[in-house]
Amino acid sequence: MIPDKAPKENVLHCPEDLKKDSHIPSYEKYKELYASSIENPDEFWADIAKDFFWKTKHTGRFLDYNFDVTKGEIFVKCMEGATTNICYNVLDRNVHERKLGDRVAFFWEGNEPGDDLTVTYRELLQKVCRFANVLKSQGVKKGDRVSIYMPMVVELVVAMLACVRIGAVHSIVFAGFSAESLCERIIDSQCSLLITAGQLPLKETGLNLLHLGPEHAEVLVIS
């Protein structure tokens, strides 16, 4: 449950002009949405889904599930039969339909002062399209698994969205994981490609990857 009233301490309030155009302008609005999501989840999420492009609509119930073993198999189904492409929703629609290409998609902050970058929706779309073509040139296709072992850089986001764009399944491996942990995840998920960074302190990971053999995964290094 959430509190009846908004907390008073350690709260940073945004400017009024920003608040009035926000999705959730007040704590009361947040409580209203939260209650709706709990009491009427089908209606709540169906309303959220209206903001997305759907290539095909869902069939049957919007949300169907069973968490009670006495009533049969445990399952969760949401919008069964619906198809879309999240990359298209995130980038193409904002650039081409909503004309937001010059708006900042996200702000990136590095570890050192002054090491920062702003990326617009148009710039991000261009980067993602280029890298999606790189993936296809490496033989990656819809349904293939791709491991991504990178630090928190802009190229990480580009790699993720490029996989989504062509229908590949991406497996994010935390860059602090050991060589053995990375190798296990590549083998278990049957990845056909590993994307990593040239400047990443891989320790012995690079040597261990060679032991995987070409039948497991190709390695794509982003410098």
C-alpha cells in the first residue's frame, strides 16, 4: 500500500511549468493511477497500450492469469496474439510521427566530471539503424540470441535497441561478472554473438572466450 499523503521530508519539488505538462502532476494523481492499476488492471493497462503502435491486435482477454495451483497450471498471459516492435515505438514514431527528432532522448553521464553526452531521438535512431545493419551483416536474424557485455555507455543502449529492431533476443550480462559467469550465460542461452567493448577491463575474459570455440559465439568488439 502507498501512504495516504505525500512525504514531507527529503522531497524535491519540480517547477510548476514542468509539473503541469507531466504525466503525473501530483501525488493525488499518482494514487488515482495506482488504485486503478490494482482494482482494474485490464482497463488500466489497456489504456496504456493505446499509446503504442500495434502491428496486430490482441485476441481474447487483455490479461489472463492463474496463480492458484489448486485451479490448474500457473500461467500469465497479456495481450496474447498482439505484435509490435518496441524500437519502432521508442524511436521511429517519435522522430517521424510526433516530430520529436530534435528532442533529447536521454542524457548520458560518465564517471569523470565533464564526461557527458546528450543524444536526440534522431541521432539515436541513426545509430541504432547502422548497428542493426552491422548485426545483420554478421548473420544475426530474428529469434537469435545476442549477449551484450558492456559498461554503461551510449553504445549499450544502441546495441539493445538494434537487437530489438531486427527481432533478436538480447541477453545483458553485467560488466562486473567474471569470465566464467559470462561464458555460462553465453552457452546456456545459445547466443550466436557477443557484443563487448574494447576498453572494458575484461581481465581474463578475452582468453576464456577463445576456449568457447567458434561453434558457440562470434565476438563483436566496439571500440
